[in-house]
Amino acid sequence: MILIGPSLMCADMGNLRDNVIRLDRAGVDYFHFDIMDGKFVPNFTMGPDMIRALRNSTNKPFDVHLMIERPEEHLGLFIDAGADMISVHVEATPHLQRTLKKIRDSGLKAGVALNPSTPISTIEYVLDTVDYITVMTVNPGFAGQKFIPLMKKKISKLKELITEADYDVNIQVDGNIGYQTMPEVLQNGANMLVLGTSCLFKQELTLENAVLRLRRFIDRFQMQSSLRSKEK
């Protein structure tokens, strides 16, 4: 199943609650929050108070992407605010397995995020402690960057590793995921799409029409993939 999650840092901040309600009704699967501390990445965004303020606007899962140093020291803030899923970066904590286990032990889904230059080998020994892996297809910190082509190969290798080890782990992609890049990341094994300015928050489309267009595109992709599989 292919899941779509709006990146709320790309939404209309002046009408954020309205955007969340409309996207929920339009049929998105989850909401993605990018939390940045100005240290791990060169930007500041969002926080637990924003998550808490939006929590009663939807029942859809809140996916909190912590781009912060020493995330293990701040997990409680985001858990209490209403997170359902939390991902942390390999380089951000000296105790990755312990941090992921703490997230899971709190009843949430645990994710690990890979920057474009972070090797897959760094997470080989935590695959039994994660529910999803976030592959950054741009360098984290700012919206509107260009997709890094070699990340398609990285997604494919990661999918092979997960399949060979027989783990039930989803692959999320984050960064310039639009109609040009979506087919390739899906073909290589991604099944969770973080969507922002490249295809969802478009000036010329309402949020409702943008979600409808996305669903139709994904349905066509899956149908074509199924036909190609039968032909082989």
C-alpha cells in the first residue's frame, strides 16, 4: 500500500489548521512534521506546541521527523504532544538503538532517517528496531531543493536488504517527490511519500484536487506495474 503524507512545513502557515482538516477530508494517510533545531540542520521549524495545537483537528497519524541533535533528550515532548511516529537521524544520537527502542516502548512507530551521504550500513544493526526508514532525497533543511538522482539506487539497495532479512519495514522518501520522481522511487521500493511543494501544495490546484490527482496518478502507476509483472 502506498501512503501519502503532506509535509506541513510546506502548507499555508496562516491557515494551517484549515489545511490539515481539508487534507484529512481529501484522504491523505498521515501528516509529516519536520522539526529542525538550527544545529543539526541550518533552519528552524515547528515544535511540540504546534503538534499539540493540531492534534484534535484529525485522527490521522502524526509523523514527526526530528532533525535535531540528541533527540533522545526531547522524545517525551513530542510523544506527549500527540506524535504517532517519530524518526531520528543516525548522526544525531550516540545511542541509536536505545533511542529507537524508547520510541517503540512508548507505543509509537520508530523510524530512522538517512541523509543522502549516510551509508545504509549504519542502520543494518537496528533493522529489528524500526518500523520505517526515511530516505532523504535532498539534503535536509529547506523545501524546494532538487532531487538527488543517486538516491534511487540507495532506495533499491535498501529494499533488497529489508527483503533479504525478511523484516517488515516501510521505506519513506522525503525531498522533491513529484510526478517526475515518484514513479522511480516507487519502482525501487518506496511506499511512503512525503509530499510538499513539488506536487501537493500547488498554487493552481485546491488541496482537494491536488490529493485527487495524486491518488489517480498512483492508481495508474500501480495498475501499470501490475500489468508489467503479469507480462514477465
